[in-house]
Amino acid sequence: MNDHHATPDSAVGVLDPREVEEIRQFWGGLGLPGLVDVHTHFMPERVLRKVWDYFDAMGPLTGGAAWPITYRHEEDERSAVLRAFGVRAFTAMLYPHKAGMARWLNTWAVDFARRTPDCLHTATLFPEPDVEAYVREAVEAGARVFKAHVQVGAYDPTDELLRSAWGLLAEAGVPVVIHCGSGPAPGKHTGPEPIAAVLARHPRLRLIVAHLGMPEYEDFLTLAEQYDQVRLDTTMAFTDFSEQLMPFPKRALPRLADLGDRVLLGSDFPNIPYPYLHQLRALERLDLGPDWLRAVCHDNAARLFAL
Ligand SMILES: [Zn+2]
């Protein structure tokens, strides 16, 4: 984008101009060139519609909470909204809920990344016999980040079928955003124990623990302290919505401050029950200071992905 303040045509009409202005003032005031958001969802339309149906039904994915989707727009409008907010780079978090689906999702994601240059080419995986082959193909095709969803996929991350895929990703240094905490609702294999076992086997694996590991925040902070390639994304953490259901323990704030070089902005856009700005304000009100905010909202991800 040449003009900092240009609003892409496709975003006009779905945007709240005040929100755009406040978001731009947020990162502009920090002296940043924009934001990097490592946790945004783009996926094939019919899969996304199904995800939205889940949220509408307040089913197991939401832990029974009402979850109105704030940015329920067409795909081109959604990416245009992120651009208008000044998100320099984002991801296409997509994930299978069963075997036989990941390869197809990865094919879609290659095409999405091709037509969306500011989206980091994203891929996914599932424990199945061909997982090593398609993970290798995705890495060779230039995938910059993977998404793994332990709750929706209902698989054990220590599954033997995944062993070589984790090894390959560790060796390639490709980060994996992993939803492995037990929020908003626990799954059969969520929680810190399986992840600790994966890391014991693959200590260089670049896991980015989604949602700061909520509600097991402190256990995942411990893993990040133990393994220097483990990072955490802020997705939905500290918002009024999450604080009501799964509050972050105040006593852990100094640990979060110390890990300031390994916390990355994530939002869950577009599937959030509040405006995007609220995630940024929720980070700001932690009062960890402008250096921490600069690192979290831009610099850490810019360094990790060599932007
Ligand atoms: Zn998400």
C-alpha cells in the first residue's frame, strides 16, 4: 500500500470509520508501521460458514457462550478490512476436524496465499498416514506457518503418526500456531501435558500456543520459559469476553512481561464477538508499557517471519 490512509474499495460499507481511525492511532502512536496478526481465519467459504453455524449454535466450540460474529463479511471484504486497519501481515488459520481433509485445505491455502500477498501462506495437518508427505509438500511450496487445532481435531498431539511431521517442522523452523489449551471448552487431548510431551521429543519445534493457552495460562507460560522456541499468541486473551469466562491470573503478569519477545498479537478475526479494536485496548490496559506493545503487536512477528 502506498497511501497509508487509503481505504480499499471492497472494505467501504462494512467498516466503522471510527474504529479504523482508532486502530491506526494505536499503532501509529507506538511508532509502528502497522500490525502483524498471526491468528486470523480464512478458509474455504463452505467450511467457514459451518464454523459460523457452530458459533451461532453456541455449541461445544464456544463453551455455551453467546458468540455474535462481528466481521461476518465476504472474503475480499474481510481481507480489505484487515488492510484498512493497517494489518501488514496476517494468516489463514484453517484446520480439519477429521482425516482426509488437510490436503484439500492446504491446496486451497496455496491459492489463497497467491491471491492475497499480505497473507502468510498457511497450512495445516492431522494425524493420518500421509501427513508427513503433505507437510513436506506444503513446506516445499513455501508455507510460512501451520495451524493445528487439538480441540476441534480431537487428536492426541503425541500421536505416533505426527512424530515425523513435528520433526520436519522443527527442522524447517516453520512455526505452528496450535490451539491446545482447554478454552473455551476442554477437548479430550487439550491441556499442557500432551504439548509438554511433544516438546520433550522436539525441543526446537516453534509452537505458538494460541489464546495464550487459556485457561491453563500459567502451565503454558512455564513451557515457554522452558523452551526458547515456544511462543504464545494473544488471541482473545485479556478481552472482557475472555476475562469473564477464563480470567488471566494477575500474579502471572510479570512472567508475561519477561516473555515480551515471544508473545505475538493474534485476534481470531473475523470470528470475534467484539470489535477488533477491543483486542488492542485489552493489551494496552495490561500496562506493560510501549516497548512490550511494540514487540507484541508487530516486532516479534516481523522478526519471526522475516517481514
Ligand atoms: Zn482461532
